[in-house]
Amino acid sequence: MAHTSEAPYVQEGVLAPSSSSTSTTINVGTDIHTPTPPFLPQLIPPSLRAPIVGTVPAPQFNNVTGTPIYGTVPPAPPPVPYTPSPFFTEISTPKALPLRNTTTSTSTDSTSKSPLHWMEFKDEKTNQTYYYNTETKLCVWDQPEEFRIQKARVQVEKLKQQTSVSKQKQQEEEHIRAVQAKKKFDAMDQEGRRKAFTAFLKEHTISPEFRWQEALRYITKEGLDREPTWRFALKTVGEKKQLFAEYCTQSKSQLVIEKRRRVKRNREEFIELLHSIESLILQLGSEGTDDFRALTWIEFSQHHAIQNLHKDARWEAIQEGNEKRDLYEGYMLELTRKQQLEKNRRRQELKQNIMQFLLDDSEANRMFDGHRKRWSSDEKRQLFDHISNKIQMPKELKHSVYEWIDESFDRLRKRIVESKELERDEEKKLARELRSWLLDLFSTNQISRFDEWEVIDEKLAKIDGYKIFEVLSSRRKQRVHTKLIREERQRLRHEVIFIKSYLDDTTWKRNDLSGKIVDWNFKEFNDALTSQILTRASTRSSDESAEDSQRKMELEALVLDQSKLCKEGQSVADSITFPPYVFEVYELLKLAAKKQLLKNDGARRNGERRSSKRKDRSMNDYRPRASSKRKYDKRRRSRSVQDDRRSRSKSARRRSRSRSLEPRKRSKKDVLSLSTQQEAAKAEEVIRQARAKLQNQNEETPVETALPDELEEGEVTD
């Protein structure tokens, strides 16, 4: 039994055969039988028992029930679409476009359908395809050429129909979009239309290099003139032309910016490429040494180790060789600077390690005594070997290490000086606190300010607040006390002058005043002062200053007023109460008198010491002088020259660069010897002259002699 395969626009139906195992395929709606396939020797021809087209096959009976079974007719195939006949041609007329058949000389308004001549069938038993011609009744196994042409024409016709439908649908959609776009642009403002038109130009990549006419031709050629944005965004050609000019200007600027960015990106990528092979560049530049040498562009570009880089896209992105060379040279400058910084960093780190080692190492500190300013070569070499055993360093830095050693000990010396300065600052701070504390004690009369320092120190040791000042040296504390005494002298200088003027009586010798004041107590001082004031109250010196005269008048008035209140049996001195400064002047005069006596005793001892030295020198008068020795016995740098040199005279005053003068020899004078009695008499004369000179000074400036601002014997200077 044979099946027909589905031919174009032809549908086959299957009808149940009359036999139980076979079926016949018929063409429904046609007037032909299923064609018999060509005879094959190895196959049985197709069955001829197929029913006539359009008829019902003979009934078959059921073997069980005996009921007849009828076959069914398949539905009719759909109408075959009309294919224009090749015998008709299209002729244009004013009314219509009729089709004329050149063979029959007839015209029609519609195309006539061309019958299908070849049909394709498939034998069910052999499963082979054969072809049947409905006009010639020819049945063949091979596909004829006319069948292929017929099939191709049917496919083309189908495509034309689909294309026409799609075009019509597309036109309808375009019309709808155009209407919607027109409404949309009518509702937009002018600025929105301009933006939409500019976006249209950017979207379709209209070149900014085009002129207006060139842009119009390009838009028309590409079919962009049918776009709603081009048609409805701007109404007039002038607006489109103006906005196109603005678009070109902005696009050119944007292109320039993009080009610059692209060039910058290419350069950055080229630098990144060089960074990726930095280790190779360092290896080629160092050549196995620690010193880095920058390769030139020619050496780098022609080196065999980097030939593979020429195929890299980052290398090829830059076309000009000069630009590559400039980028490479800039990179090498940066690399050289970085290597130098790295070298300096390692050097500085090594320096810090060495200097810290020298500061912490006991052996190095033992060699440094804190007072040396220079090191010998052997000591530096010894320190270098000691450091090399602890810290690994290149030997070419040997001289640098020597400099670091000196710098390290300079720092250590500076640190010692700074620590001493801090200690001095602390001492000064404590000294100021001690001064304030002493002033408080003096003001409360717990300690007399004019006592000797040894006495004051013993009293201060019994006070609790004195422990914090024990870190100060005794000399420092005595200096603070001495400064306080100077300040009191300066404050009481006028009181001392006019009070001492009462005590300088003509009945007393001036050189005995110091001794009297030292032996007096305050009562005796009070009695002497009162008697002198009462005696000299009526007299007044005309050369006295106004301030001294006023103070004397106030003191005399006080003494006279209180003397009148003296009771019977009471002395006048006991009834008088002097101002507080009188007691302070008494203590100050007493302290000055003690120092004056000590000074006189020191001058006497110094005179005796000088006289004894003179005596010792007189005993050595006949000892040969150094200049009398033979010149050949003196030490010289060279013993080959024995003559006198003109440029070096015996006397330092006579030394000159001139060689015209002979060296003048020092003359020898005889030293006269004195006896012991003569020496003692001479010493007494010197002491007497010194005392006379001192007395004259006291008469001229009594305050300066009694209370000089400079330190006297026993005082401590700063």
C-alpha cells in the first residue's frame, strides 16, 4: 500500500482498504487514481485495488459478528492557491491593469490559476518516493526538474504573500506610530523637541563632519527621513539646520575630549606595561651590581628580552616612536628617583640601627668618656669591627660608618649637656622657691636675715619644709642667701648712711668703729645712737640731701618726744622705741663689720705670704738661669742646624718676621737679697699703706667701703 507525501498545497487522504492489512491512498477532490509506481524487479508493484477517487471502498465484514465495516472518506483538501499563468502579461490601461494571454489573445482582471502537473507520492511498503504527472500520466522514481521548478515557484509565491502582508501591516504600524509621535511632539515644549532631535542625531550616529546637504542625503539614503522624530520634532528646516550646527559643534568638542582621554588612557596603559616588567628593567640596568643604571630607549627597545612586548596591545596602541621614547624616559626618571630614595632609606635605616647600637652597647659607651671630641683611626677601626660583628653592612660604607660614629657620640655628648641643662633649670627653680621661703621666714622673724649662713643653715635644718631643698648644693643655697643680703643692702642704703653718720663721732677712730659694732649688742647700739641724736639734734649739715635731712628730722623728733616721757629712774635709751629699720640697720652694720675684719685679716695673711715668697726667691739669686745654658743642650727638632736663627729671638717681644735683625739676648740683672728683718719691715709698710688707702676711701664714700655691692671676703658669687 502506498502513501502520498504532502505536496505543496495538496492534501492526501487515507481510506481504509478493503483487505484487513492494506489501505489505499487517494486524492480527494480529484479525478485521478493513485498512480502506479514504476516497476522494479525486486519489488512488487503498487496494489491496483485502490478505489476510484471520490468513491467508497467495498465493505468488509467482521469475523466475529458478521457486521459490515465501511471505510470513511477523508475530508477534502483546502483550495489550491492560484498561481499566475506564464502565458499572461500585464498591460497598463487607464482604467485597470488587466492580464492578457498572448497565446489565446484573451484578457482578464484577475490572474488565472495554473494547474499542478507533478505530484509527489510515497510507497508505504518500500518507503520510497515517486512522482506522478497529472497531464502526461507519467510516474517516475527520480525527482524531475519540472517538479523542483514548480515547488520553487510555489514557495516564492508564498513568500510574496507573506511579504505583502507584512508590508501592509508594517505600513499600518508606521502610520499609527506617526500619528502618536505627532501628538506626542505637539504636546512637548520647544526645549523638549530640541533634546529629542539631538538624541535622534546621536542615536543614528550622524557624523559631525557632514555639512547640512551631506547630512540630508545620508538621512534620505538610510531611510531616516520617515522617522517621526525627524518629521515632527522640529517643524521648519531652519530649526533643524540650526540645531544640526549646534550638534556638530558639541560633537566635535566631545570627540576632541574623547580623543584626549583615549590618548591619556593609552599612555597610562603603556606606563602600566612598563611597571609590569619593572623587575626585568632593574635586572637589565643593575647587571648584577647594587648600582642601578637607566637604560637608554635604543638599548631597551632593541633588547632581545622584551621583543615579546612589541605584540602587546598596550605597546601597539601608541603608534609614534617619539611618544613611546618620551614616556619611557619619564618612567625611567621616576624609577631612578625611586631607586635612589629606596637606597637612601636603606642607608638611613642602617644609620639609625648603628647609632642606636652605639648608644646602647656597653663596649661603645666604655670607649666614650663624654669629653672627647675626636677619635683616632685605630679606635674607629676597632668600633667598625665591633659593629660589623653585630650588624650586617656593605664594606663600601666603611667611611660613612666612621662619620656615623662621630655623629652618634656627638648626639650622646649633646644629650649629656641637655641633661645638665635640665638639672640646672631644676636647681634654678628650687633656688627661686628657696628664696621665697626664706623671705617668708624673714618676714615672720623666725630667722634673722643678717646672720651668717652657717647659723641660718642650722636653723633651717630643724624646719620640716627644708627637706625638699636638700638636693641643692650648700654653695647654691649660700648664694641665694647672699643675694638676699644684697637686696637688703640696696633697700636700706639711705638708712645706713644717716644712721652711720650719727655713729661716726670724732671721738671715735674710724678704724675702731667696726670693732665696736661687732662687740655691741642692740642695747649698746641703741644707747650710742640715742646719745648721738640728742647731742647733734640742734646741728644740721648744709650739704645733706633733702631726703637724708627729712629722715634725720623725723628720727630726732621721735627721740626728743619720747625722751620727754622718760620716767624717773629709767634711762632715756630704754624709753625710746626706734622704727623697725633701725634694728635692720644694726644687724646689717654688724654683718658688714665682721666681713671687714675678715677682709683685713685676709689682706694681712696675703702680705705675709708674699713676703715669704720674696724671701724664697732671694735665696735663689745665684742659681743659673735657663737662658745661660748652652744652646747645644737645648732640645731642637733637628740637631743638624747649630747656628742661631734670625727669625726666632730669645724674647717674645722682639720676635719678628724680619730676618735683618740679630736676635737680642736677654740681659741678666743681679737680684739683691734682703734679710729677714728687712722683709718684715717691707711687709709692714705695705700693710700700712693699704690701710691708709682704705681709710681715705671710707672718708670719701663711707657707704661704699662699709657696704660695697661687690662681694666681700666670705661671700659666694654666682
